[in-house]
Amino acid sequence: PALPRFSDFTEMMRALGYPRLISLENFHTPNFMLVSEVLLWLVKRYEPQSDIPGDVETEQDRVFFIKAVAQFMATKAHIKLNTKRLYQADGYAVKELLKVTSVLYGAMSTQGGERAELPEEDSTKFKFDLGSKSADLKAARQLASEITSKGAVLYDLLGKEVELREARTESIARPLEINEAEKVMKVAINSVLEEVQKTKDMLNNVALDEANLEAKIEKRKLELERSQKRLQTLQSVRPAFMDEYEKIEEQLREQYSAYLGKFRNLTYMEQLLEDHRQTEQEMFE
């Protein structure tokens, strides 16, 4: 099939920094692997944090992949893709790919100036962040919804202004009664004094708890010092049976040495006896 604006597609992909060279021969026959690779690369360029799986081994995986990419582009970039043409993976798929590459290339041109002004080496290294624009769009939509809700609330409040104005005017025109004001002030002062007293009580309790903790810490320190002194005393005292123990231990070493010598001799004699018996057996045979 004819490849619509194929040269524009290859030029845009090269300018966007696609690492491979795409030629006309790649789309003479259906090449789903290349189409899926290009789609996944474009999705990553649009939003690096996207989680679209790249597994396209089976037919079911390919259908799921095409649907996921189309839904992503429709939701994030408002680009409607023809899934049937993408699945064909031939020349008709280029027209769908051009929809995405045109948006990305336009964003790059907007941020980086005209493409002709960029060196060929720098064009492949040009970075742009459409994800931030998407985040700004989401924030703008949220602010717009908040403005609408706040406006509705403000409209309702303004609708009550007539009644509230009368009540406010009546309250302002009412003469101030000194006795009532004094009573209210006394109640407020008593409330504040109660709060102050509660705070003082809490501070006193904290001071008392601190004193108790310090007393416990001091008590533990004294117990630790007594235990350390007792340990030093026990380490310095030599048990009464220690001399006899060392004497018996020395005798045990001597007995063990004698035992080892006799054991070696016995083993050697048994080996000689076994060799002698084997020699007699051979002579007898």
C-alpha cells in the first residue's frame, strides 16, 4: 500500500531521537514488532512513567497492547487512533503513527524553536517533558472544578444577603448594654482562668513526674555501683579449693600424657600383630 507522508514520519522520528533508522522497506509487509516498538517508544517519550506492557508474543498480547496504547493516547493526549490499522502493521499503520509523532514533534518545535536551527547531533538529544504539561492540565482542571464549586457556594450565600443584612443592621443598631457585656466578659475571663489553671496543673504534674524519674534513675545508679563493687570483690577473692584444683589439674595432664603414650604403643603393637598374622596366613596358604 502507499505510504502517506512516509518521509515526514521518518524525519520526525529521527528528530525525536528514535535510535533506529526506519525505511520504506520496513512496511512493505506487516511488521508488528517494529510498530509495537515504535508505539511503546512514543508512549515512553510522552510519559516516561507509563506502565504499558511490551509483551507482544501472542495474538492476545498484541490485541491487549494495541488497545492499551490507543486508550492511553485517547486519555492523555486526546489522540484517536485506528486500532485496526495499527494491528495491520503495514503502510496504513504509518498514518496512525503520524498522529502521535506530529504532536510530539510539534511540542518539541514549540519548546526548542525551529528544527532547522538545531544541529543534527543535538536534535537527537533534545529533551522535552510533556508529562509536566499533562500534570499542569490536570491541576488546571481541578482548579476549574474548585472555582465552580466555590462560585456556587458564594452564589447561595449572596442569595441570603437580604435576610442577613437586616439581621446585621438590627444588631448594629441595638444599643450596647454595659451589664450584659460585663457579664459576657466575666464568663470569658473565667473560662480563660480555668484553662490557665489546667495548664499549670499539667506543668506541676510534669515536674512531679520528672522528679520521680530522677529519683528512680539515681536509685538505679546506686544499685549499679553496688553490683559493680560486688563483682570486683568476687573477682579478686581466690576460692579456698583453688590450690587443690590446680594440683589435681596438673596430675590430670600428666596422666593424660601417659595415656596417650600407652595408647599409641598399643595401637602400634596391634598393627604389628595384624601384620604378623597376615604373613602367617599367606605362608600357610
